[in-house]
Amino acid sequence: MTTKLKFDGGWSATVTGEPLDLVPRLLGTFLIVSPYADRVEREKFLAVTFGSQDWLWDLPDVFRFAPSGRRLVGAEFRIPEESASAEDSARLPVTPEVRPGGLRADEVKDFRHEMCTVLCRAPGDAVLTCLRDLDVLDEPLEARIGIAPDVALLVQHGTVVGWSLTDPARYLTTAYADPDPDPPSPPPVACSPSA
């Protein structure tokens, strides 16, 4: 069972039994799992936490930890522009099952964690999976650590190699607002007669 996760630059964290109790927000090309409600609160949040963060034109994935206790308190992920082919997406393993767990930084130190480069979409967009690269598909995943509702980190050889969001339509939102808990059903699709 995976208890220690490695991130870029040799940085590491320990898996705890305490996932974030925050509703994910899917905002354009970002998945936000953090407590702030606007840009001003985001800046304050970044100032009182440590971990990885974006700087000017640099867009790594963001993991923020509280200095006291070193627990994960928020994360932001970028959705890659490049989508994997249907054949590659079909190679994505469905195991192991997601194990709920938070993270505790092994040390109070900033680090940088590269964003994923490839988006794999399950049929009907039931799950969005973002991977470091397609080489991840060549070997089985070691673990899926559920850091928040429907958000899991993907682990291979003890290293975080991607993340996934289950039922992404449920978490669509605008600005920094929480998603609508009861989104309207999409209109029925009209079928045209075949030629």
C-alpha cells in the first residue's frame, strides 16, 4: 500500500486518511479544489500556505499545504490542451480503486510540480484523466489516492503521474462559485434521419 508520494524535484508527502472536504470546481481549463472564492482570497491563501504554485507565465499544478501540521489544504490542476486518441484513452487502467486520503508534506518547503500533458476522456466524459505523458499507460498504476470528492491522484512507482476527476459535468461552474448541486438536465439530442 502506497504511503509516501514523490513529486517533482524530489519533494515528497505522506498519505493520510483525511481527504479534503471541499467541492471541486471545474472552471474552464482549471480544476480548483481550494477554499477561496475569488482572486483576492486566492492571493491571501497562497501567502499563508506553502507548496507548489504558478509564477507569471509558468503554469505547474498547484498543491498548497498549511505550515502548521503540513496538511494539504488546496490544489489546482490545469487540463492539458492535448487529448489522447480514443485508442490510447481505452488503455487507461480502471484499477486500483480510489482510496480516500489526504497528504501531509514531509517538510515545509516550496516545490514545483509539472502539469500533465495529456488528457484522456472516458466515454461520455464520465471521467477526465490527465497524465504526465502517454508512457504512463505502459505500466499499471500503483494507487489512486482520493484527495477530495471525485478527485484522485494517480501514482506509479511511488510518484504522482496524473490525476482524475469523476463526473466532471457535476462540478462545472463559472468564476469561483460553487457548482450547482442540481444542474439542469441537458436537452434531448435530436436525431436526423439517415441519408
